[in-house]
Amino acid sequence: MDVHTRGGSFGAGGYGGGIFDGSEMGFGGLGAAPRFEQAAAGVQGLGAFTWCSKAQPCSSADPNVIQLQKDLNVALRAHGFKLLTVDGKLGAGTCGAISWTGTLSQDDPFFSSPGAAVMTSQGLVDSSGAPVCKSFTYPTPVGSTKPFVPPSTFRQGLPWMEVTDQTGKVQGDINNDLTQHGYDPVQVTGMLDAPTCGAMQTAKNEWGMDYLTAYGANCQKFTPPHRHVTPGPVAPPPHADVTTPTPVTTRKSGVSTAWVVGGLAVAAGVAGLFAVSKKKRF
């Protein structure tokens, strides 16, 4: 099966076996098939799902997603994969399992399940025509620690440490996946560098998203990405007792007051720039 990714999501032919077509509007014939559309019409309150992730948490559960997750688990168990958490939230794991179903034969029992009925453009594409799924974690086989990696023959080895527009676009896509999975993004340098290769390696080993094979053939070094840490509240400084200052004798000093004030101003400026950079980054 020849499938590949475009922009970290479903591309032409479908990343994972044809769930989405090239327009990202259909679902590889799945959504267009009358039996699925008719079944979906009878699902109570069916509409676009809500994306849930560490970067975009959501609190409420969708009963249609619960049904989908239950039926996906039946299929996953039958094919030797670990099960999803049935929480009614459409996240990377559920989206990865949805994509994985594209590798199944069309006569697989899953496609006759109630859960499959919600896998249409009514549920998985929003009002703008964009996929609701923003990233993916593919299911993990029982007895393994590595996720399923969708088969693909797509290869576009990016040049090592050379600036190209394509590399910048790939970095942007990887950053989307890093952010959705709770990692800090890499710097968009436009070059295939160690942090980018490390992010590609993490995406393949932890989520089954194979940027490494598709784009990283020329990787020479790997720096793994960092998990995002949300800063905690800053504790107020301890209360200082007010004391009467002791008079001192004025004398010449080798350090000018202007330098001290300037130094404090520079320190404050650096702290401000750091705070601004963090806002832009996170």
C-alpha cells in the first residue's frame, strides 16, 4: 500500500490508507458510500467533532465519539493492538486509530459497526472543510512499545544543513505535531538540523508519524525535543523587616552608579525579552 503524509496530516491517497482524499473533504470513499451516509443520518446530534489535545484540552465527552472508540477497540483487539481509552474525546490516539482503519479491507467487520457510521465528513471535517484531526498517534501492537507506522514509499530526502523552503514547511508541520503532543516546537531554521531530525525520530517512535523516512534520509545528528512544561505561579518575595540604615562614610568607588543602574536596566530588559519570547513560543 503506497500512502504518505502531506503537512503532517492526510495527504493525497491518505496518510494511513485513504481515509481522506486529496481535497481533504472526502474519506477515501468511506464518507461517500451511501450505506455510511444513511447510517450517519440516524445518529443523534451528529455534527463536527471537537479536537482535544494537551495543547487544546476539552472537558466534555461526545457520545458519538464514545461509540466510535468502542467499535475501534473491537477492531484493534481483533487485529492485535492495544485499546483506546474510551473517554468520548477526539484526540491524537483516536485519530490515529481512525487512520489505521484505512489499512483494513473494506469487508472488515468494523465498517459495519455503528461507530463507523460517524466516520463521515459530518463528523471529521469542520465547517471550513478542514479535517478535525490535528495530529495522530497510531495504535501500538500488543507486546510492543513502538506504534504502528503506516506503510509508505514516499521519499523526499531534505539536504543536511542547507536552507530550503520545503524544509521550513516540514518544520512547521512537525511543530504542529509536537505542540499537539505536549512538546516544545523546534526552531524553524529552514535547515535539516539535529533538533529537526530528533523531532522526526520522536514522531516515528512515539506516534508512528514517519517524517524520518519521508524527509530525514540525510539526518546526521539527533537532538530529541523537550516536553513542554507549564511554568507554575511565581512565589512573592519574602517580607523584609524595615530597619534603620546605618550611616556610612562616603568614599570613591571603582564602580559608577550609572553602570549599576544601567546593568539593572539591561537585566530587566533581558527578562522582558525572555517573557515576550516565551509568549510567542508557547
